[in-house]
Amino acid sequence: MTSPHHRSLVLMFPGTGAQHARMAAGLYGHEPVFTDAVDSVLSRLGPEGCAVRKDWLADAPAGTLDADTRSAPLLFAVDYAMGRLVESWGVRPAAYLGHSMGEFAAAVLAGVFGLDDAMRLLWQRVMMQRTTPAGGMLAVAASEQELSGYLGDGVVVGAVNAPRHTVLSGPEEPLRRVAERLAADGRTCRRLASRTPYHSPALAPLVPESEALIGGLRLARPHTPLYSAYTTRLLSDEEAVSPAFWAVQPMAPVLFGPTLDRVLREGDRLLVEAGPSQSLAVLARGHRAVRSGRSAVVSTLPPRAMGPGADRRSVRAARGKLLAGTCRPEETSASGHSGRLPVDLPVS
């Protein structure tokens, strides 16, 4: 087994579908770096950001996290703040890896986007998505090839997360019919917490306006290597400053599984999920490189809302593991993929 000290650290950031009520709320007001980072994100949205924070911290929120106006800025804020918190411990990642919205958060941490520009772009996309037809996403315990006969009428593969973890995306009625067919065929599937058909052609009309906005922003080369789950390789300097590259992401398929394969093929890694739900950690723990013990996984937050104390204990445990440079084998190797779906399969 490879010594933990020879593993390079990769920070992972989940996307839409990983969000849940009060995710990481137990850290707010108790972890200063996390608190300041969340405030720096939400304050840039003015009154809307205040409403998002109020709902997030409330025992009985007025809004739902299924709505893009809540889920998008809050998930970005938690991902970004968790990245800042982990790095405040003196941890310096060799690379970042994000899942759609998580890739956007990683790009901000890597210096590609300034935070002001990132929030301007995020909010414009949220507003534009209101014009798209109703739809959603469907996680299926099957390979991309097995699902080819279910595609059509606007339903496409939106994400390939692992060999048998695929997400379909599309308009509401066609997606509902596909779900019924899958259930009738005995396949395991479930709807994800999104009302938007991310990573499907339904969002194509939004690309030109997004590209025009990004063209007016200041983009920079990343100061930390960033693996793109759209290309399955390291983000190039040319891609980093290309408005077209970032504009197409909401409609392009996410190839997280193949990208994770590359990340783990290129070195022994300590994969640290800096975000809610442990969705990426579940996927990574099923990878042969982790099951063999060559690479390892650390989660920074609980898999679901378990109270403020659980958030704090999880962060303290993760910090201890990272500063010690090690993880217990039983926490970093898990059984391979089965027909079951992870509790929170990431989607965008």
C-alpha cells in the first residue's frame, strides 16, 4: 500500500443534487473562515443573498432548495467556503476537481474568475433558467450504453458519474415517461432535487447570452491545476480564458467518472470532498484505485443534515486526518458499485 505521504491532495467540489436543508449550517458562526467566505458570496447578491442565508439557517425555511434561486447560490457558497476552510489549515492541493457547479466554484478558488464576476454570472444564469421549459434530472443505476434505448424527445445523458451511475436530463413529461419505463423494466432510478434540465439541449438558448457576459469579464489562468469534468483532463490556459468554454457548461454533459479515472490514473491521491452530502466521496470510494488502498478519500461534511454538532465533528475529524497525513483504511476503502444509487448523486 502506498504511503499516505506520497499521495497528492485533490480537492473535490460537488454540484446540484448534493444540496440539502441546513447543509454545513452548523459551521456558520463557529468557523470564522467558513463564515466569512459564505458572507462574502451571499452579500454580493444583496437582499436576495440575505434571504438565501435566512432560509439556510432557519429551522423551517420559507423557500425550498429545489428552486435555483436558493440552491445555486447556496451550494456555490458552501463549496467555496469549504474550500477556503480546508486551505486555511495549511493544506495546499495539487489540483481541484469539481462536478459542474463544483467546477465553477473550483475555478473561482483557482483564480480563473474573481468572486464579483462569478456571482454576477451565477445570478444571471439563475435568472435566464427561469425561461427554460420545466424539466429535471433522473439518476439511474445503469451504464450510458444500457440507457441508449431510453433517450430521445429531449431526454439525453446529462452526466456519467461512474460505470453504472448515469444521470438523464430533459423536459418534464418526456423525463417522466422515461422514469416509468425504467421502473417497468426493473431498473433503479430516482428524480433529483432540480427543476431545471441541466446538461441538456433545453439550456442551449441561454449559451449566447452567457458567452456575451463572460466575454466582458476578466478571466485568468488557474494558479492551481484544475481537472475539467467536461473534457476529462486538466484545464488548459486557453480554455480557462475562453468565454465559449464556460458558457456551454450548463448544457454540456458532465463526465465526472472518466475524469476521476484520469485523476487516479495519473497519481496516488488523497481525495478530499469539500462540500455537502459526501456524494463525490461515495463515487470515489467505489473506484478500484481507492479500494486497492493506493488512493484514499476524506469527507469534510456529514452525508445529510444531522445537526450542528455533526457538522463540527466532521470538520474536526477531516482536519485531523489531513494534518496527520493519513486516513484509517476502513474509512477510505469501500465496496464497489452495485445496483444501488448513492444517497445524493451529484448532477450539476
